[in-house]
Amino acid sequence: MSPFGFWGLPAALLALLCCPGSGEKAPEQVAVKRGEPYKVNCTSSCPHPQIRGLETTLNKVELQKHAQWTEYLVSNVSQDTVMYCHFTCSGKQMSKTISVRVFHPPEQVLLELQPARVTAGSPFTIVCSVPAVTPLEKLTLTLLHGKKPLHTQTFGSGKDDPQEATATHNATAHKEDGHHNFSCRAELDLRSLGGDIISSVSEAQALQVYAVAPETEKDLQGARSLEDPETDLGPTYMSGVSTTTAASGAPQGLSPALAEGLWQAVGLLGIFLFLM
Ligand SMILES: *[C@@H]1O[C@H](CO)[C@@H](O)[C@H](O)[C@H]1NC(C)=O
Ligand SMILES: *[C@@H]1O[C@H](CO)[C@@H](O)[C@H](O)[C@H]1NC(C)=O
Ligand SMILES: *[C@@H]1O[C@H](CO)[C@@H](O)[C@H](O)[C@H]1NC(C)=O
Ligand SMILES: *[C@@H]1O[C@H](CO)[C@@H](O)[C@H](O)[C@H]1NC(C)=O
């Protein structure tokens, strides 16, 4: 039995919930860029706090001290950690928990089209990678064709340390009137951790689509280009190609199965109406 007996726990909870300044407040969540210094403002509702401080394993210096708040600078934040602002108010100890989540923004976003030159109707793969980023579960990679999102990838939770994140998408090249490049957008959403959204976009990449297979083109041009095939066999440079997604397999129109299903539904509805 605890010294407070049966009412110990409810009383302790009450002390936490009621009366501002009488107990511990909800932990504050902050996002800190890995390796960067971070300013912490410890405030107190107590008019004249006596003893006060910041408890942390990180290196800290006091920057400013006023009646109800103290500003500290903590440096070299390399891992998720917890800090405590504490005060003594009229002999009572009070503290506030600050939960620190380390992040590394997607500074570099790399996009690769494999291959970069294809025949219309052929498959190609879009690979987007961010060499170093954390926390992974807050990252979204979006593969874009022009402004149109082709594929979105999210991730499970990873380590504290920055790591590589990759999104891969298979598509089929085909000629289209649009003139759009491919790009990849990386977005790290730190809002739930007390931060902002940090986003970064890769360089635009053009896909070169041959209308006809180079071999066929060579045959067609035959005699004329035998001397210098290279110059005559330039690809049709098209930055505008549309893709169908192999990953989701979503066709443009109705699939035969779906269409059949629809007709069956229409038929059933007819029978139903007839019976009424
Ligand atoms: C710290 O917080 C207090 C209370 O919110 C505020 O008055 C003060 O300006 C803050 N100090 C700094 C340096 O931001
Ligand atoms: C910063 O943190 C790293 C890793 O924890 C450590 O190796 C390094 O000595 C620290 N630097 C300073 C200046 O404290
Ligand atoms: C893309 O296609 C390759 C083979 O061409 C396959 O190994 C890979 O798993 C596919 N990736 C996706 C995301 O469908
Ligand atoms: C596509 O990207 C290339 C560079 O890779 C650029 O020169 C070209 O202007 C871009 N085209 C469009 C339509 O944005």
C-alpha cells in the first residue's frame, strides 16, 4: 500500500491536472536539426521562482535570465533526448518536460530515369533517392510528371541517424502532346513534432522517347543514312511522355471486368424495376 493509501493516485493526478503552476505540464515537443544548437526558453508561472535550471545531458549555456524565464542554448544535439526545465516556487519543485526529436532535412533529392531514352511503349523506371534524412516516418517522396503526381511513397520508422530513402516507380513511355519533365519532391513534415514542413525538389529530368525503335528507323532510312547513321538517327526528343503506373496498375478507362460488372448491375436493376 502506498503511503497515500487508496486516494494516492487520484490525488496525484488531480495535482497534475489542476492548478497551473502546481505541477508538471504536458511535455513540449520540439524538432531540432541534428548537430545544430538549439535555444530553450524555460518559463515559469511563478512570480518569483527561487532555484531554477535546465536539466540535460547536452552542453548548455545560459543566454538570458529574467524574473520568470531563462533562455539557454544547448549545443551538439545528435540524438533524441529529453530535457527538464525546473523551478522551485515557494518551496515547491516544478518542472516541465521538453521532448527533443532530432531531424535531418532532405537536402539532396536525386532523380534518375532508367533508361533515359526509350521507345514509345517500352517500360522505364523512375528512381528518386534522398541520401540522408531522418525521421523517415515523417518523409513523403512524390514522383512528378510535370505537376502531376505519379507515385507517392511513405516510410516506416527508422533510426535516429540520417539514412537513405528511395522511391521507385515503373512506367510505360508513350508519346503525348504535353511537354513535361519528371521530378521528385521530398517533404519532411515535422508539424507533429513542433516543427515545420521542409521540402526539397530534385532537378527536372527529360525522358527521350523514340517514336520508332532505332533499329526500325535505321532500316527505313536505309541507304540514305548508311554513311553516317548517328546523325540521321537522332531520337525524337520529347520531354512530354505519359506513364501508366505499373505499381498501381490503374488503367485509364474501364477494365473489361469492371465494365462487365457494370452491365450486370444494370441488368439486375432492370429486372428489379420490372418486378416492381
Ligand atoms: C521566453 O518566454 C517568455 C514567456 O512566454 C517571453 O515573455 C520571453 O520573451 C521569451 N524569451 C525569449 C528570448 O524568447
Ligand atoms: C558532439 O557530439 C558528437 C557525438 O555525440 C561527439 O562525438 C562530439 O565530441 C560532440 N562535440 C562537442 C563539441 O561536444
Ligand atoms: C519494376 O520493374 C522491375 C523489373 O523490370 C522489377 O524488378 C521491380 O520490382 C519493379 N518495381 C516496382 C516498384 O514495381
Ligand atoms: C526539362 O528539363 C531540362 C533539363 O533537364 C530543361 O532544359 C527543359 O527546359 C525542361 N523542360 C520543361 C518543359 O520544363
